[in-house]
Amino acid sequence: MRLSLKHKQVLGVTLMVTLIVIALSLLHLSNTAGMLLDESRDRFELFASAVYSQTAAAITTQESAYNDVRTSKFVQSALQSALYSQDTLDASIVDPAGVVIASSDPEQIGTTVPRRPQLNDLIAQNGFARLRAIYSSNNNIEWTQPMALGETPFGEIRIGLTMALVREDLYESLWPAMFAAGIALLVAVATSLLLAQVVLRPMHVIRSSLSRLGRGDLGATLDLRDDAEFRELGDVFDQVSAQLRAATPEGIKPAQLAELSRRISMVGRLTAGVAHEMKNPLNAMTIHLELLKQKLAAGRPATQHVEIIEQEIRRLDERIQGFLKFVRPDEAKFGPVAIAPLAGSVLEAMAPEAQRAGVAIDRGCTDDSIQVVGDAAQLRDVFLNLAQNAIQAMPRGGRLTVTCAALPDRRVRVRVEDTGVGIAPENLTKIFELYYTTKERGTGVGLSMVYRTIQIHNGEIDVESTVGVGTTFIVVLPAAAA
């Protein structure tokens, strides 16, 4: 099922918020795990201090130390009291060889027990490594404190910690965070729906009005008076509609009206990507504004989010300026333009870039008598853009060829050929769309402006390409009167 722009925006925002919620939940779990382990260590230090005191009081002589500890009811009581603490598994005193002298579990006395993973080692790990250790292992851990008689090591106090109870505590602490995350997700979806309605409305109005005009409904208007950036576009659209109504049915023949409708439909297709390009920075700003609000509320630094929002505002401004330039091109000054000198100046301007790329230039347009009707500056921009794209399509060198010829029907054809990487068949129908680009730093405006300029000059542009062989752009323009 194909999703609409509105559904894509809502889905995109929801996915981004979900990822953020997951990341924040993991961070919350990590911090909570650290707090629980720190609390356990603090409790164990207190228990160990009590056990140490009772052990020291029970010892009468160094020779009978182990027996005194083993038979002391006070030491046994201190070890038993540790079991009343949350998450505590056992408590014992072992000699340097690992033999249990006294324990909260009397059956362990006299047995040799291996050392378990240390609580302090787990606390020292970073947050996510700590979580992985807690959830990936069922082994218990322990906290230890060395004991000595004077300068002689006497043994260790070991207090065990059960990982299962730690995990249960983490689950309990996660529920409030999950509830808050669910609320945040609902708010994000509602906000994205509202933004979709506001941001995409001009695009829907433009598409609907162009479709009506393309079907021959000459009463179609562009109701964008409330949108300052699109107001001039609405005025131009209404003027065109009024001119069409005044010229029909006598002034415009059916074939001419069909051609005009085709051109208007093409403009609608060219602008199809505008909504997508404008909603991306708006989505990013929405997310980072929410994060900025959270960090400011918590009193934490938020410079990173401010910088990202500033970047997205600049990006949105660039997209809007590009769109306005597309829909409101500079006024053209038409007159006879000699193609050969114009093509020559373009190739001379691109010669340094071509040399750096290892591209040879073949100037096949030398007949100064071939002239077209057009604006010299705008046509120069067209062929400059095509030549630059051709050179960039040959990163390992190649040949750029520009040829021109007069056609029988008072038209002039100019071919710009390269031996570059070519264009994939599925992309050939998209290359003239506004904001469509396959370059890492491309704006997607260049070829759209080329197409727009050729349309203004009542010309045609076509492209032929084979992947790995090269690409040819074919421009046909009206010839100037002899």
C-alpha cells in the first residue's frame, strides 16, 4: 500500500520519537541500575563493618582466631542480619584459602567456595555494558572486604548479591518511564498530524488547482492568499487562468490548449517533491525543540539542539528560496542568440574544471549562423549547468561533446554528450523534478531550472542514457528569423 505524504510524515515522526523513547529508556535503565548497585554497595559496607567489629571482638588469641570466629554467636547473628537486606543472597567469612569460617548458611562452613564476579567491577563498567552484564547472565555477584590480624591477612568478608532481584527492581522502575514515553508518543503523533495539515495544505491546493486546469477547468484558482510565501504564485496562477478564459474558445485552438495543459501538468510534477523537502527540516526542528524544552526544564546544557534547529532553519530557507526562484524566474529578454559563441563561452568557463577531472572537451558547435530566439543569459545558465553535470558524471575522466544543428522545422537542436557513469533507467523520469538529486551535496534545483527555462523558451529537452556508457541531453529551441 502506497502511503500519502501526510501518512509518511506521521510515520516518520512516530518512528523518530519511538527511537528516542527507546534510547531514553535504556539511559534510564542504565542510571537506575547504577543507583541500585551503588545502594547495595553502601549497605554491604555497613554490614561488613558490623561483621568486622563482631569478628574482632570474638577473637581472643591469634592461634584460636578461626575457631573463635566459627563458634561466636555474635558473628553468626551479624551474618544472618545481612539476609534481611534487599537483594542480599548470603554473607560469609572465608580464610585466605577460600574455606568458609562462618556463614549465614551453616552448611557452607568448612567448604571451599570460589570467588564470584565482583560488584565493584560491575559498577566500574559503562552504563550499557552494565545492563548487558545484568541481563545476559544468571550468575550472582558478591562484594568483598579483606580482613587482617595486625599485619597478617586473616580472610575476607563476602556478601552475595542476586542478579534476579536486581532485574526485578529494574522492571519496577521502568513502568513510570514507559507510561511517560507512551504519553510523549501520543503527543508526538497528534503534533505531527497537526503539522502535516498546516505544512502540506499549500501543496495540496497547488496540486488540486493544476489538475483542474489540466482537465480544462479554466475557472480554477489558487487559494493561497493566507500564505505569504505562496501569495505571488497564486496571483500568477489566477492571471494565467483569466488569460485562458479570455482566449477560449476562439483565441486558442484545441491542440494549443492540450499542449498548454501538458506543460502545466509537467510543472505540477516538477513541484511534487517540494512538500517532502520542506517537511524534513520541520520534522527535525519539532524533535529538537521538544528535546530542548526537556533539557532546559532539567537545567542541562542544550547548545547542541539550538545549533541543529538553526541549521534546519537555514536549510528550510534555502529550500523556500529555491522554490521561489523556480516559480518566479527572472524576466526574460528575448532576442536572436547565436548558439556557437554561447556554447564556446560555456566550454571556456568549464575548461579548468574539466582539466582537473581529466575530461577532454570536443567543441562540435562552430556554425555562427545558427541562431535561436531566447534570453542569452538564461540559455547560458542552461548549457553551463548541463556541461557541469556532464563533467561531474566523469570522475575518472572522459569526453564532453557539444554539437548543434539546424532542423527543417525552424528549430535548432543542441546535444550535450558525456562518456560518464550514466543514469539508471528508473531515475530518468525523476531527474527534472524539483529537489531530486543523486549527489551527496546536490540541491536538486539545477536540472529543474534547466527544464523550467527551456519551457519558458517554448523549447523541449530530452535525455538519453546508458549506465556505464554515458548520457546525452538534447535541447530543441525555436530558430531565430533569418
